[in-house]
Amino acid sequence: MRLYIPETMPNQTYPGDIKPGYYETNEVVKLMRDNAHNPKAIQFIADMLEE
């Protein structure tokens, strides 16, 4: 699995300060663990995985 997070508009950030780029499976797991207490970041990751 590979997750792609697109670039943001200038002066915008993603929830949990998630950076744009490609994420391999273990990196996605790390993002989820790092943001376990940030519902907006977890929802964002889930939405990106769904696309």
C-alpha cells in the first residue's frame, strides 16, 4: 500500500501537521500512532486512504 498526500495551498496545513508526499504502509501506521489523540488527523488519513 502507498498513500499519497497532495501538496497544500500556500499558508495551509493538514491536520496533525501531516506533510505532503508518499507514505508507505509503515509510515501510515506511524502517522496514525503519532496522531492517535487527534481525531481530525485520523479522519483526514482515513479519507485519504478511501480515495
